[in-house]
Amino acid sequence: MKKITFDFYHRKSFADLDEAKKLLEWLLKHPVFRPDRWAPFEPVRKPYDSVHLPEAIESFANFEKIQQKKPWESWNGTLLLRRTKSPKCFSYFEWNHYKRSPFKICFVDLEEKWAKKEENLKMTVNFCDEIYSMFDGIWFAVLGLDEEREAKRSFRWFHSKDDHPDGGYYIEEAPGIFLEKGIPGIYWANYFGPFYVNWFGREKFDHLPCVHKKYMADGGCFFTTAPSPWEWNTQEALKIQNEIREFLGADAFFDMECLRRTVAEKIAEGGGITDDLPSRLIPPCRTPSFPFA
């Protein structure tokens, strides 16, 4: 299925049955994107209905681990949801208290073909707005075609090794996904949570050179860089995306194109790539002082 993907970063805990119930009941009653299958992991085959809802709530809240009084730092939960009829939708929700992962990266894949109608695209964006609100702690999120996501976050290169029979092997890395190391980029549609709006300055967002903009109820900002997600890589859209990075401060954003250029230059010089993580070849991003350890 070709898809539009909503990637979001949050720190919300669902180690509470009421919080898990609020989210899952909302999804069960959703008029457009209601799932029909759920599971804590693949395969996603359990019916998602009022009969099986209590089980899904306890599973996502990881009620069993909480009852066993396991250490707070080990609490976690995952939930996979699938809608098999149009508009097709697949969601991956996760929460945890692991100190090694300050942000939880979740996503929702939505049917691209269905969203091509203008009114359906509006419903898709509204659904993402609602998820933003339900997680009431989203720090950053992007919405765009899967091809845009792959272009801006995935990198494949040949890792040179003298002792390898083929001289090396191909590796694929997704260096631009770690929010704590830099903002992953500017996409067709972007959500900056209130923390980042305050860090860059509200006045910056008031004058952002974008196509469409609105402020969220929590003080976050949503904006787009093209009239539709299918225009994300037009000359005008790429120009706007670059202008926004420069306007907010390009050093705060992960730059995939800079990484590709740097690697290409190194290969052209005959040096090859011997580093397991070529993203270390480019300067680190400017990051804020986060209000957590």
C-alpha cells in the first residue's frame, strides 16, 4: 500500500488504565479511521471492538507488569492497530520509561490513494491533529508521503572493508530520526510542539515563510511547505523548506543532503567509507537543553 506517514515523537506514559482507555475508546469511535484489528506485536489479528477493548487497554498500559510492581524504569507498552478496509490505516504506538530513549517514535500509515481527494486529505490532517492532542506531549511530528520519508531519513552506502571478500558490503542507516540529536528535517507538513516553538521563539513562527500555518491548542505550530503532499519535491516546495531551515537556524536540523554530498566527495577522492556510521562525518546539530535527564 502506498501511504502517507505521520511520524511523531512523544514522552507521554500510558501506564495508567484511564489514559490508555481514553485513547483506545476514541479510536474505537472514530468515524473515519476506526481500526478493526489490534495486537501488542505482529501478527495483528485480534478483533478491535467493544468486546475486546478491555484486553487491548490492559495490554497497552502493561497492567500486568504494573501489578507485579516491576521497577518503574522498566514499564513499557506497545500497540499495533490495523484498519483493513478503505481508508486503510496501520498504527504503531509505543511508550516506555527507558532512560536510554528520551523520545518514543510512533507512526501512523494512511492510505495514499484515498487521501488524494481534497476532502479526504483534510480528514487525514484532522486525524493527525487529533492524535497530536491525544498524546498531549508531542514534541515534533511530520506528515508526508512515504517516498519523502525515505528520501529524508534513510541512507544506503557501501562500507569498505579490506578483509571482506567483496571489499565491503552495503549498509542502510536512518541517521535523521533521533530528535535528541537534531530536528529530523522539514517535510510537507510539520508539527513543532510548544517546547520547540519557545526554543526558536514564537515570533519566528509568526513570520514563518510557509504555505499554510496554524497554532495548536497547546501552543505548538503546524505548517505546510506545499499545497499538497504530492508536491513535496517541487522546486518551489524545496525552496520553502530550505528557507524555513535557514529562518529558524539551519544548524538545528539534520541535513541528509549534506551527508550525501560529504560521502560522495569522500568516495570520489578514493577514500571509501570505513566508518560504521558515516553520519559522524558531518557536524553535529545544535540542540536545546531538554528539561529531563
